[in-house]
Amino acid sequence: AQTVTQSQPEMSVQEAETVTLSCTYDTSESDYYLFWYKQPPSRQMILVIRQEAYKQQNATENRFSVNFQKAAKSFSLKISDSQLGDAAMYFCAYRTELIGTSYDKVIFGPGTSLSVIP
Amino acid sequence: GAVVSQHPSWVICKSGTSVKIECRSLDFQATTMFWYRQFPKQSLMLMATSNEGSKATYEQGVEKDKFLINHASLTLSTLTVTSAHPEDSSFYICSASGTSGTPSSYEQYFGPGTRLTVT
């Protein structure tokens, strides 16, 4: 079974600085999909960034980038130029390659609460 | 695009009654829908995966007779909590994934969630 681990329950960063959130996962699949989601107090899940495992190039979305190390099963999120609006819970998630089948599933990590200090 | 709605957003029911939560994809065909449960300050726990026209696949430990999931069309899935008890009080979130009308086939689009309180 797949598992997702986030070893940092809480993190804080100074406004305009850079912070990295860690995520590791375990799987026997060779192809899969990885995501970082943000959940603000409204509890609406917001996609931050996604990565296909078959792509070696790390995904980037504006101030957000990932360091995807497939062999190490590591998928960290870097937030540059942190803003007050970045404060939220961040979840790392894994989706199986078996999309659309009865084996399809998404596994979430326990989350990291990010605070941004003005 | 790729909007998912959930109804109701908040429901209070008495112990022993049943409550139904609807999840709709508004502008795309959702071939797969996921149902999650989230307790305060915790992560999302996958309850079940449903594919349109098929029986839902429940995660281990989730009572399928208590949490009835129906995915009868490509735009609607429902979760019915039967004979609800206070311990069923939680935040329930649905998400939808599709191959038609969405930017990617593997991304899931989330509803805003439903807060269930059982008294």
C-alpha cells in the first residue's frame, strides 16, 4: 500500500523569504502522480503544483517549485518570496497510475501548517 | 472551468437519522469521484472511490453499509450517512476527476466540503 509522510507538522517563514516543505512517499508503482495542495481556513482545497512521475523535470508554478527525487521517493515543495497569503495547511498527495479503475486512489500526507511572519 | 459543488455545505441531524450529501461536477464529466473525511486539524482520509456506473471501492475500515455512495451519472455522486451517530460528525469533502472537459485527466477538483454535525 502507498503511504505519504510529511515530517514537519509546523513550519514558519519570514515574509519574502524562502521555505521548503518536505514530503516522502512509499510505493511499488513506477508511474504515479504527486501533488501539493493548500488548505486555507475556508477548508477549500487548492492545487499548488503537480508532478507526473515519468517526467524528470521538476514542476514549477510561479513562486512554487518542487524537488522531485524519484529514486529517493521524495517530493519537496519550495515557496519563494513567501507572502502572508501563503499561510495555510499544505498537504502532499499521491495518486496511483490506475486512474479510472477500482484501484484508483489518492493518499494524503498528514500535512504541514505554514505560518508566515510579517 | 472544472468546478465541483457540494450540497449542503452544513447540515445538522439527529442521531439515528440519515443524511445525503451531493457532489456535482458543473462543467465537466467526472468519471471518477472521491469521498474524503477530515477531522479538525487532521488530513484528508480517503473513504471511497467511485467510478460512474460502478460500485464504489471502499477503503479498509470504512463501513459500506453506513456510508452509501452512488455515482449514477457523470456529473453527480452522493454520499448517504445512514443511521448517523455523533461520532460521524466530521467534514466531508468530495473531489472529481475526468477525461473530458478538464485540463488534465489525473488532476482532481475539490468541492467546498460539507460540515456534518450529529446531535
